[in-house]
Amino acid sequence: MDLTRRDFIKLIGGGATGAIVFSACGVPDEELYFQSPNKLPEDQVTGIDNWYATLGSNGEGLAVRIMEGRAKKVEGNSDYPSNTGAHSYSNEAELQILYHPERLESPLVRDGNRGSGKWIEIGWNDAYQRINDQLNTLGHDKSRFVTKPLGGRSNSIISAFSDELGNKLLSYSSFDDTNLINALNIITGSNNMPKLDIGNSDMVLNFGMDFLNSSYSQAMFGREYGKFRTSPRGNLYHIEPRLSLTATNSDEWIFCELGTEGMIASAIAYVLISEKLVNTDFAKKINLNDLSGFTPEKISKITGVKSDKIVDLAHKLAKSKHPLIIGGDTASGNTNGSSNMIAIYALNLLLGNINKEGGLILNPDSPLADLHSSRTTSSYQEILSLIGDIDSGTTNSLFINQVDLNYSVSGNINFKSSLSKLGLIVSMNSFVDDTSQYADIILPLNTQFESWGNDVPVIGPGYEVVGFQQPIVKSQFSNKGRQSGTKSAEEIVMELSNIMDFKNKYSGKTMKDILMDDAKSIMNLNRGSIRANDLKTFWNGLLSRGGWWDVKSRVSKSGKTKLKKWPKINSPEFSSSTSSYHLIPFKTTVSDGSLANLPWLQGLTDPMTTIAWETWVEINEQEADKLKIKEGDVLEIDNGNGRKIKAVAYPTPATPPNVLSVPVGGGQMTGRYTSGFGTNIYSIMNTSYDPNTGAHAWSSNKVNIKKTKKNINIPKFEGRFEETKRDPHNHVIKIKSSDSDH
């Protein structure tokens, strides 16, 4: 008999008898085996759901709804201290990573030239043996490992593997936070990032940090901002050359010239000290002569901020009971970014709000001595050094874990050429991206929801927190057999270590074993949110709540700053002295491009412009009129060094005349949902970095633009329509009945 899907559903709806009848209708056993509850969960509908606690990719506590073995919905874990029930659109999109049609299902080995896109599926043991044989030939000590920023035990395990290879682990992000981390370490004297206590502040002065669009945790900062705006309502003053999402939500957006944020902070410090508005220990150490070059009048001419406004901000800060000064992003992404960050956060020292409510709340060390909040990045200078080592032959093999260097390393560098010089490229990824397409071997990864892990929040709540992550669904490709399917990055490096005979403290263990050792160490503290007499009970408690924390484990002192005097502020340097416009890259819903393969996020409109699926350039409306540029015109953006991209014009009155803003994330070469959409702004960015820290000066670009003859309709929600003509006298239109009954 022929069996349609409609008949199949009817039979299943009939209960057990229907299922038996169905089984007796000649459907092959192989089909029944393939259509297991994991593949077609509607085969055995129970109607009962379960919620499991785990962690998101940015360390947020999540609760995920599971029905018939499938993850259905992501919510915030109301128990978890960092986000207390809040979650973001990127958390929702983690479901799409899990069920993405382009996920890799088995290890792949290149079949043809690099970049040909030809692959052969192999087993895990075969992949490991090929890697081991190649490294024995090339030499372990000439191999490097580059990973996305990692936290918790993941960082420890992969660092140990990299150490065994003989080289330091490199952690890469296209928007590295080196300057911010360095400044906070100097100001607070702590290696842990402090909590920015926005929720309890009555005045926040923000230099460029787009915290409502943060890569740390949108959920955490969104929760803090909501509390900040409730009674008693705080006031937010935002200083930045671009109208960002956070600037839009401020009480006052103050434009400044790019890279001058540290000078403005120094001018505020001058007012606070010269008018004796502060009397803290740090203020007494400052020699006013060190600030003589930063009077509001002098700085106003350089920064574009009126001297009266600088004085007004200083007075407001002095009068506030709980002031907070923060900064980042554009203020950090310049050649003088480190001095900008130090000057900005030093205002908190002047006002004496370190480790006080509404200020910078210090975070304690992890309860586990070797577990840290390590989701920080290597400097851009270190990445450039790696590329130099590849070109010189010092490095001849490369492990890459979920970073797309070929896409996001700045355009002045031909990273594709560098890749061609390597003897072995091993990519660990769930997808084929612009870098892994040139790999020799690709090792497919589990998603966040299929893996074990733990984490210490990068920005903690002011007390000890260790989050625990559990696999909440069975690996999607576990039915392919033990030699196929996907694994976690930690599993891969531990299994490789065994084959390569590396010896470290993780040798011979599974990820779950390691996490249970961590759980035992925490249990033995006999304090905090979970206590138990045996490990099994404690372990179940950890997994059910999503982690462990101790609200009493706070830092009691205000810290010991490493800053002895006011920092020297250098002038920013830009990529060109002849180009007309500053180019400011910014993140949108697809982050730095790492989430661009998710159509949910590609289709989620930018909150400022409502644009989706496109790369646009924000240009001042009057400047556009002068150049006869209208919305939808395709512009050519030239960096002056022979590299150009095209982007669609979006004139707006909110963009300063000398600034162009372009989102990152478009223009990738691989993938169904990335290839052919937008253009790659990284390809025209320069390779400048801060000489003090090596951080990438990603906002130090200057460019020219030229209008092309092409115009397109921008995919967006908003539009401009002519107003409907109205009767100016509001006459009443008389309606009389007709002769017809109808």
C-alpha cells in the first residue's frame, strides 16, 4: 500500500494500535530506524516539555525548553546572577546554529587544491592520525593554535594543548579589548574586570561604549540599563563621534572628534581638581601642572566639545552621589586608545567610586585557583606577529578554532597568501567559512547545546560565580556512528593529546570528568548557593541551577591602583592625511560577522536604520545633498591604498559631516546565507595598532567616496511617504441616502 505523510500522521494519532498498524503496512525497518524520535520527534509526541539550565555562547545563564529530544525555545535563567532571566536575540539564534542545514557532520579531508571546495568524509581516528603524522614531519614546535575568545575550563584545556605544542595560545577577535582590559587593570589593580554598576548609578558619563550592543552580554547590560532608568532615574551622557544605539538612548549625545575622548576626560579632571570639587587620595596626588594643557578652552578647539559643556559635565559629576564614568569601542579603537581608556576610567579614581555602589564594583578571584574569566583576546600586534612567522617559515602548521582570520584580518594583509605557505591547516568549526575552506582537515564541532563546559563571567556581578554548561540535547549527528558525527573542541584536543603522547593534568580524562573535579572542589568549600554532603547531589544541584555562586564573597577593599600620575594623552594618528572622511566600523545583529550565517540574525533589522541583508554606509544628509547622493546609491569607498569596497548610501542627519559609518559582517565568500550579501569592510581597514598595548586601531581609518551609477532599493522597514492631502478647513462631507435600497 502507498503511505502518504497525511496517512502517516493519522496513524500515529491513533495511539499504540495505529503505530502497530503502521509498522505492519510494509514500511521498511530502515525507514523506521532513520526516522527516530531524534530526527522526527512528532513520531512520539508526549506533550511534556522539560527546561534545562545551561550557558550561552557569551556566558549568559540560559534555560532551554526541550520537547521530544529537540530544543524549542531559549529563555534567560532567572537564577543566574549575570543576566537574572534576561536574554538577547543572539541567545535565541543559538537554536539555529544547532539545526543549521549547513552544519558539518563528519571530519573532512581536502580532496584537491586548497580552496577548491572538494572534501572527503573520514573517521575521527583517521583524522587524528593524519594530523599526528603531519606534525611529526613538520615539527610540533612550529605549530600555532588560534582560537576564538574562550572562558572557563575550555580556555585551560586548549591552552594546555597549545603549551604542549610549544607555543602560547592566541585568542583572536576582530574588535579586541586589549586597551580596555589594560586600563581597568591599571585603575583597579585587579586582573578581573569590574562590574560597571550602571543600575545603581545616578549619572553615567559614557565615552563611546555601545554597551546596549555589547559583545560581552547584551542581556546583562540591558538589565542594568532598565534598572538605571527606574526610579530614582539616572541620567546618561554619551560622548562619541557616531550616533550608536547607546547614544540614541542617552539623555544627551555629545559629538566629539574621533580619538579625542581622553583629552575630554583630562579636561574634566582639570575642572574637578582646579575648582577643588574632589578631595580623594588620588586627587591629592595629581599635579595640576600635568593637566595645564587640558583646560576646557584649549581642549574645546581640538575636540569639538564646547568648553561650557566640559565644565557642566564636571560639575554634574561632582554633585552626583553615585557617578560612573565608562568608555570603550570607538574611544578604545585608536592609536591612542590605551591612554584614552586610562584617562577615562581614572575619573572614577578622582571621584572615589571604586568598589562603591553605582561605581566600579571589584570582582573577586574565582573559587578555583586555576579557573579564570579568560574570555579576553590577544592583541592585534600578536596576530600580526603570527602572520609574519608564517610568511618567514617560523610557523608551518596552524590550528584554528572558530575564527575566520581570512575574512576579518585587515585588508592590507594578504592572509590567503600566508595560508598557502603552511604545511598543515587544521580547522575546528561547525561550518565551512572563508578560512576553513583553505584547510587541509576540518574537524566538526558540537554546538553550545551539545557540549559540557563551565565559565567564570568576564564581567561578574561583584561576587564569585561559576556557571556550568550541560548538553541539553543529543548530538545531532550521533546516529552516524562513533567515527563520524561532531565533538567539542575540548574533546578533540584531549583525544589528540593522547595520540600525540602529550602529558598534562587533563590527560586521559573526559570533559565531564574534569567538570566533576571542579564541582567537587567547589562542594568542599561548603558555602554559597548550593551545599550538599555528596558529590552526586551537589552535581545535580549545579546542573539544575546552571552554576554556583556566593553572594557573600565580595571584595571588601577599594583596590590598589597602579596609576601614580595623570596619563599622557597622545594625539590619534589616522591612515591617511589626504582622505576626507573618518570610517567607523560598527557591529550589528550579526556581531563581528561570526553570526552572519544565521538567517534569523541577517533578517533581524538594525535597530537604528531598520536595514537587513545589506552593507550600508551612513553619511551626513547635508553632505549627501552636496555630493548629489541619495538613499540607495551605490558608493565606492576607497582607503587610498588600492583597496575599495562598495556599499549602499543611507543619508541621515545623525551622522557628522566628516564621518562615514559602515557595519561589519557582510561580504563573506562561503555559505548559503552569507555569500553574495553585502561587502567586507575589513578588506579596507588598515593595520595600525596602539604602540603601548598592540591593540588594533580599528577606528583610525580615513577614506574617500565616489558615487557610482547604480542605485538599489535598500531592504528595510522604514520608508518615506508623501503626506496625504487634507482639507485645511476640516469640512464635513455630507452623505445622503441613494434611491437604491442597497
